[in-house]
Amino acid sequence: MSAKRDITDLPPELRQQIFAEYFKVQGGYAYDVESDKLRNAADSTPIDLSLMYTCRSIADDCKQLPLTVNNVHFSTVYREDWRSLAACFNVAATYYRVLQENIVLHLSHLITTEMHEQIEGEFPSFRSKFEEGRREHFRFWHDGEDPPSAEALHNANASDDVQQSTCGLTEVFYREMIWEPMYHSPTGYRGYAHADQRPWLYQRERCLRNVSGTHLRFWDSIYNNWDDTASSEFHRCLPQLLALIADQNPKEFANRVYMHLPHWRDTHPAEEFLHMKLGLECWAIPSWPQLSIFLERLGLPDTLWTLPDTWSYDHQFMEDLIDAVGTTHHPHQYENPPVDFHLRIRERARFSAAAAAIRFVGLLPYHQREQLRTISLHEDLPAVNIVSLHGHGLIPLLRENTHLKVQRRVSIVDCMMNLYPPIRLVQNCLLRGLPSKSIGESFVSNLSYWLLDALTVANAGTLSNSFSLQLDSGPYADFCTEAFEQLVHGSIARVRAWEHGLETGLVRHESNEAIRCLTRKFAYASEPGFEEAVMQLVNQSSSVLRCNFNPGLPHERQKTLDKVSDRCLEMGYDAWEYWYTTRDLGHVKLPDHLSEVDRVARVYDIQSGDQYLESQGRVLSTVRGVDDTLQQMKDEGYLLQPWPM
């Protein structure tokens, strides 16, 4: 009779193979935001680790296997109780960046050659961009009582001192994002989930009129904020530059800080401004106490918390509310309204997949972190706080665990094309469709951020092949190919033609100011490294950048030059005529299934009046949902409100 054999008697290599097959599950593990745990990705069931508790020997053999043999998946996360956390962190972090920019720009006359040299080691093209950005900033956001003369603007020098006063950029942010909804009426709430995309800058024309008393000139209407056309350079340079300025010019730095944060006088040393985020980088998921301290330091009111949870209504509801109670400034009346309404909308603020992974993995003990082998991130919907930058938060994890590979996938349609309307436009969109039926150059700008930031992460001292970014077309491969053909390759070709036109005199140089402005306007497609990154996708030559669709082919240089030359020679175009002629070459019409309004429900809560009444215990013979309510409003000829500014 043969002796009974136990699995523990098998050779170690064979035992490891058997146990690995046992723990490996189809689809790997997926992060579940509600439970804050990993679960089986295929069916969202709890992970079975019971084998590990059979005996100590098996436990020793298996302790590293679950995380080693399974891919761990994260996607953008939304939790009801995190809605306000994500939205308020986004608006606070954006406000802090605005203050950083303002202080650096207004103290830029104190930046020495030595400071620039320290920065240029990591960011070689920063200085030229910064000086051009400063010139544009003060041309647009003039801070004096009288508008600057044309001669002064033309001769603006980035080393000139400026009048010390609160900047229009800061003022318009505070007015549009804080004062209007908090102290005027919740009807002024513009949404905080998209604050990092700076929708409040749409009010800049009104701000300029208020500051200077003059109307915008034409080229001001296509002004780009100083960091809008770069990748992560400005965001990563700002803290370093601020620290250098503060170290060598503490008095000037302190004056500027206290100008923006007067409640800090006699309570906080100015240098605390450099560290006031408490280590909360843009990829953080902060705790409530951390964010509360951050808001307090920024001087933002506690009642800010309530806004993201507040429902938004149509203009008819506001009129009825005033008739009923005499005001629209009682937030509790937005949760349980005293008057009937058709629809109400509330934003969903999400944290990115990268942020969720960084937080979760950071909570694991070291011995479990080092067991990880593959993490998959799916950025499938818009999230807060400049999501393209969040890959930088993965660098410490990749350096700590050299066996770890991170595969980041981003939805081109949902995360780069700005298809979702701001909250104040949602009801109009539901009734008459999305306001824009095409995408334009903002897609190319967003693409530039993602590609260049991914390359920076991959080259940040980690092992090769440890990080990759895949552009995901989803079911819209043909549409994404067309967008690349017309917008991406078209924009690069237009920039090359523009540069050729300037060099050869094909485009008239009537205004240096106009030329500078347009050169900045085209900067998103001429960012160093962008064209090379696109060609890596085209040639499939990169282990970092990938896509699951045909990215098209570059436009032939001579054909583009001939097309532009014919137009310019025929019409005698100057710079602005060139701009108007070529800008329309780069728009791609959305497929019908991409402009359907039901996509809006992916990023907003939408509730009909009947659904609300039912939730309050009212018994209704018929409960009209959102679709039926919309149809009723259309049938009754519901009066649409104007597109709000």
C-alpha cells in the first residue's frame, strides 16, 4: 500500500505553480470604491483566500500569490459621499494654482538668470514660454486704472516691474466660482467638477471691461491662459520657482501672499503658502479634515461644501420659488423644493483611476505593495484636478517596486473631447441637443497634455516598459481616426505652414502683437515633443504610447503649403485672415450617436419632478421619468432659456 502524499510534499516549484493557478481568477481583481476593497473583477464577488488558512506551510507558500498573479484594475471612481469632497478639492486646488500663477507672474521681475538656470536643467524650454506668457498675461489682465497704451503693450518686457494690485484673473475666479453662488444665489453655481478646465475664464471679457473700462480687441478674444498650451511644465515648475523667489525676496513674496490672503497677516508666516496644500498633490484623494484645513487656509467659506450636493433647476422654477418664498438663496429649498419643477440636475464629481490606485496602494503595507505586478487604470469618464498629470503620482510606486507595470488607458471621446456641457447648460442640452456638434482644436491641446505627460512619467527614472498609455477609441474607432487625420495631423501641418508663411513673408507682418498672439494660439500643436509623440503612435514604435485605432498619417508638407499659399496669395491675407481661413479646416462633426443627450446622464444626476415626489412617499397614478418629462416639455412648447454665459 503506497503512502498517502500531501500537497506540501510536492517540490516547491510545482506547489507554486498549482497555487498560482488556484489564485489566478478570470479578469483579475478590481477596486470597488463603495467597499474600498479589491473584489473579483468578473463578477464583483469577494476574493477567496480560504486556502491560505489551511495550514501554516500553505500560508507561507501562498502569501505573495494573490497580488502577484492577478492584474489589479482601477477605473474612475464616484461615490455619493465623495461628490462634495472631489468637487471642493478641485475648486480649492484650482484656486491655489491661480494664486501661484499670479504671485509668480507679478514677481517675475525678481527672477534672476541663476533661478532660470536651475529650472532649465529639468525644463529647458520653460523660460521662453514663461516670458511670453507673462507678456500676454499683463496685456490681457491689465492691473492699472487706465488701460495700457498700444506702445506699452508692444514694448512689454518680461523683466519689467508691475503695479502691485489684485490680478483680474484672481478676481474673476473668486467672483464666478465663490462669490456668485455663495453670497448671491445658488443659481450662480457653475459646477466645481470642471473647475480645473477653467470654465470661469469665459467671463474674462466682462472682467477686462470692469478692470480697464474698454472692450476687448479682436486678438484678446482668442487669448490663451499662460499655461493652457503647455503640458505639465508650468504646474511642475511653479512650486520650484515660487520657492526660489521666496528664499531670495522674502519681503516682496510676503507682501504678495498677504495681498491675496489678508487673513494670514499676524497669523501665518508667508512661507507657509509654499506648503499649504499639506502634501495634497493633484492626484490625491484627501480626507475631509485635510480638505477642511486647505479651504480654511485659502479663506474659502465652510458653506462651500454644500454647493456640489445642491440641485440645479430651470429658470421657471426660480421664478416660482421667488413668488413662493421671496428669495432663491435658501439652499435647503433646493433639496426639498416648496414648488413643482420639471427636472433637476446635480453634478457627479469623480476621482481619476490613477488617484484611486495611488490612494489604495499607498494604504497597503510595504510587503503587499512589493507583491503587485500589474495595475490597469481605465480613465473612462471625466475626473477632477488635471487628470493627465496624475501619472506623476505613480512614479514613487514604480521606483519602489521595480517589478510593477502600470498600464493606463484613457477614453479619447470621454476624457479628451470636452463633450459634456457645464451644469448650467444641461437642461438646454436635454431639450435641444448638445450646443456643439463638432470638436475642434481643444482636443489636440488635451491630447498634447496626455502624450507628453505620459512620456515624462515613463522617463522619470523608472525601468523601461514599466508605464504605458493607451488611447482608447471604444466603439468609435473610425471617428477617432477622422479626428486624428483632420485635427491632429491638420494642426501640425497648419503650424508648419504658419512658420513657413512668417519666414517667407507670405503672411503679412502688420502687427507684432497679432503675430505673437497667433503663435501662442498655435502652440498646442508646436509643443516640443508633440509631433514626435504623434509619430510614435503612427509608426507603432513606442512601448509607452499606444492606441487601438488607426491614428492616420501626417499631411504632406508641400500640399499644405500649396493650399495655404494659394489662399494667401489669392486674397492677400494678413495674419488674422490666415487664422480665420485655416481654423475651419480643423473641425470634425460628431457622429449622431455621440451627440445624443443620454450621454449627459453619465456625468450628472437627473431627476424628474414626479420621481422626486415618489421618493418623498407621494403616491402618483403615473410617474413620468426623465425621458417622458422631456417629451412633455417639448410638446408643451417649453420656453428655452438663453445659453447662459
